[in-house]
Amino acid sequence: MRFPLAATLGILLWAQSGGAQVQAGKTYPGPITLAVDAARAPQRIFHAHLTIPASPGPLTLLYAKWIPGEHGPTGPIADLTGLKITAQGRTLPWKRDNVEMYALQVQVPPESSAIDVELDYTSPAELEQGFTAGSTATSQMAVLSWNWVLLYPAGYPAEAITYRARLQLPPDWRFGTALPVASQTGNTIEFQPVSLYTLVDSPVIAGRYLRVVKLTSPGAWPPAEMDIAADSAAALEMDSATERHYKQLVAEAATAFGATHYRDYHFLLSLSDHVAHFGLEHHESNDSRTRERSLIDAQQELLMASLLPHEYTHSWNGKYRRPAGLTTPDYSEPMEGDLLWVYEGLTNYVGDILAARCGLNAPEQYRDYLALTAARMDNRSGRTWRPLIDTVVAAQVLYDAPQPWTNWRRGTDFYPEGDLLWLEADTTIRDLSGGRRSLDDFLKSFAGPPSLGRDQVPAPAPYTFDDLVNVLNRVAPYDWRKFWNDRLWSTSPHAPWGGLEASGWTLTYDENPSELVKAGEGVRKLVNLEFSLGLTLDEDGRVLDVAFDRPAHQAGIAPGMILVAVNGRAWSREVVHDALRAGKQTSTPLQLLVRNDDYYSTVSVDYHGGDRYPHLVRNSRPDLLTDIVRQHAPKAP
């Protein structure tokens, strides 16, 4: 199609920048209507029609770029397709900004009061990763993230733009969401008008096989429920004990924080082997996706035990109390993640202990997890050059970093190392207060009362590092600024041990893998030799990662190589472990035949320590850890 010359010149004249600066206090005139047709979700196509009130002249429309909770510019603009903009029945030319790829510019013609936008979002094929930009739909279920299927006018805060959304689902599909529903006719749902902020923060789960589990008593406020969609009816058969644990989770979180900051909470749980697996927090819900049999297979259930407690904790820490650098007015302004060690690190610690307090993890299972975390962080060779704070600031590039060389590069270590750091903060508070206070007192002061009122809309309460230090000092006076800076900026070769030792436990190694290690190997099809030879293999013998300066790396093995034979015998999981055991009785190095691209070579690995797996054992100090993970709330009904 040829553009009229005048229209083309108009676009060139006003297309100077990616969008207008957001002005606080401005309200966009009139609601934007958004109709999403998800009837073809099994084909991974979501069609949207927007009607956007607009005045004649230049208009910049933005596609959401910085997605809350994903901590990076992850908006899937590449999958926005079929874009067509019209006004009064006439097709309008549009132009993408030359620098800001998420900004689209259009000239609204004279005498027009609105434009219509048609677009398609094409979800990636199965097993592609990337948070909500990854695979999200199967033949039986889907999760809709509203930011995929909308554009919004530049220059206005997300809170100041109102959307009236409608969703059409495939026949016989049911849905769950925290988004307030106005009405439903057949498979078409009308939602109440909400701000762009609330809309993007309220995904919808839907599917043919969907189960709703009420987690609070009838009439209790605020209510909470699980909305579980799966690729089969069998996957939904969660047993009554697990259901009680999730009910207890709601009670334990309310007890830990002393308040709630949502009106109606929904655990949106996807059970499928054909969608990207992750958890993403929202203020009144969470979008958590894991393997299809995670509620009915013991090993898979063990691996997902802390997933929902983690995302639920974010309703308090991350969505309500939010770092100032992550509290942006819209989705185009870059986020600053220098406090992700609180946002994610504290959440990791609290989520894990809530999983134990509610019964999803037994105390010994929590200790196994903590042992594995401590050992993995202590064996992270990259900590000698990269301080933890840099993994925080660089999170937006580390989330998508490849697995090979993670041990040397470091990844988003502020999650697991957060367990160790906040355990140390917990034990320090207990020590300073003579046992009268704990991190639970900090949680109540930092993210607790007052609870959200029935007529209030959830909103963040931003904080800075100074605010955090001040709250900690009110709970237990101490030089908390130095406490955190010493640990965040350290390049020590060892993980921070203070909290683990002070809690009454010490890390040790033996030849017996914990049930958690066995589950990780079995479900993920791995051979975990990271604490012995210093490498991890997949089921085909491919080296996934090596630990710098550990025996395998010193012998010349690198990620991507393939282990072919051990001591002259074709490799297998059993052959490797037999060789490690035998190696303890001899001084002869292991002989590993490896393939590197098209070449084969035999390398000698001078290691005689046998299998090594981490565990916690009691030391001479009082057992604080058992008190930390015991049930704190009254038993849920």
C-alpha cells in the first residue's frame, strides 16, 4: 500500500522521539476498550481489538517493555503481529520509532475522536523460555498476560489510564483471575473497568481442565483460592493433605506479616510440560507454571514446594513494599534493580520458611534445601571476582544468560544467597534481642499493618536502602548498613556462613544424596557431580557446567563437551558413581573419554574424594532453625 504523501510527511515531522514524558496527575480522557479473542489459544494466537479515545494530531502508542516482576525489558514486542490502525473506517499509516522499538506513532485525522487498533499476539511454540514471553498455551489451557495484547498512550501514568476489558475463551473452558468480573455470558467475560496498572497486574488462567480450591473459610476476608489449570484431569487430583498445607500457607503468611494487602488473592497454577516454567508475582495473584504431574508425583511435588509460597510472599514484599527504583510510572521507564536482594532475596528466605511452616516441606526437607543452597553458593567460583551486588544490578542481563559457565560467571545468585543472608539477619536480631525478637518482627514493621481496606485498591509503598536500614534499627539497633554492605560487596571465595552456624547447624558432606538431590536428578534428568568432580551432566552425558579450578575443569573439561566413557567403559550414571567410589581406594586418576565437537580425547582427573553431597548437622549452638520453621499460625480450618 502506498501512503498518501501528506500523511507520510506528517509522520516524519512529528516522529522525533519514542514517547512523551509521563506527567504525574494527568488522567487519560475516557476508558479504552479492549476485546481479546482467545478462542484460538490452542493455536497460540490471541487477537485483540482496542478502541482508544484520541484527539486529532500526533499520537504515540506504547507496547509494554519493562514488565513488573521480570526485572528487565522483556515485553515480547517481536510477537506483536497483524497490527492495523483505523479511524472512521480509514486505515492509518503508523511508524515505529527509530530508536525506541516499543513506540508506535500515528497521526489521528481531523474530526476523529478515537482510533481502532487490531493486533495479534502469537505465543511462542512449546518449551521456549523467557517468563511470560515464553510458551504459554497448549491444546487444553492458556494463561493470558494483558500486556501482550494492548497498546497505551504515551505521557500518562499507568494508574491514570482506564481500560474496559472483555475476553472470549474457547468453548467449555473455565477461568480464574483476580481481575474483578462484571458479567459473563457463555464463554465471554466482561471485566469491570480498571487502570492499566491493575489490568497488567491481573493475568487470567483458563482451560478445559480447571479446578478451584478455596483456601479460606466462606465469608472470610480477604478470600484466597487456587485456580489450577492442567493438560489433564488426572493432574488436578491434589490430595487432601496438600490442600490443607496450602490453606495453612495463607494462615502462616498472615501471621508472619500481621496484615494483608489484597482484596481477593488467586494462586494461578499451570500444570503442563508444554509451557515455560517459572513463577511471576502479582499483587492479588501469581502466575506459576510447573510440570504437569507436580501435584501428584512425589519428586515433582518436592521440587515445587516453595514455588507458590515464594510468589505469595511477593504480595507483601515486592508488590506492596517495592524498591523505589522498581516503582516506575509506566512500562517504558527503565527499572533500577539494586534492591533485588531484598525484593527477591528476602522473598526467597521467607517463602522457603513459610513452605516449611505450612507443611509443604518437612523440617528435614527444608534443611536439605538449605544445605544444597549453602554448598552451591560456597562452590560458586565466580564469587571471587563478582560481588553479589553486581548480580543484583546486572539481573536484567543475567536472567537470560546461558547455563554454560554459570559457576564462573554467576547468575541471579541473590535468590539462593538471599536465604543465607536473611537467615543471618534473622539470627542476628534474635541474638541482639536476647531471643525476644526475630525477623518476623521486622516483617510486620516493614510490610505489615495496616491491612488493605475493603474499598481500597492495592498500591505499592516504595522504599530505599535507608528506609530498610531504619526499619531494621527499630527492630534491633545495630550497624545494619555495614552488615549489608560487607556482604553485598564481598568477593570472598566462601559463602556467608554466619547465619547457618548461628542457627545451630553446620554444613558437611558425605556420599549419600538427599531426597532433594535425588528428585532434582530424577525429574531434571541430570547427573550432579558439582561437589566432587565439579561438573553437571545431562542424561546424554553432555557437560552443562563446570566449576572453575575444580578437578574436572583443571583436567581440561568444559561445558558442551560430551562424556563418552569412564575408565574405558561406556559412561552411565551408575558407571560414573562406581568409578568415584573405586577412586577412593587408589591413587590412579580417573580416565574420562570426552568428545569436543568432532574430536575425542582422554583426560585424566586426579580426584579421589568419592561422591560428595551436602547435609546439615547440629553444632554446639542452640537450635534456632527448628524454631524458625515450626508452625507459627493456628491450624487452618
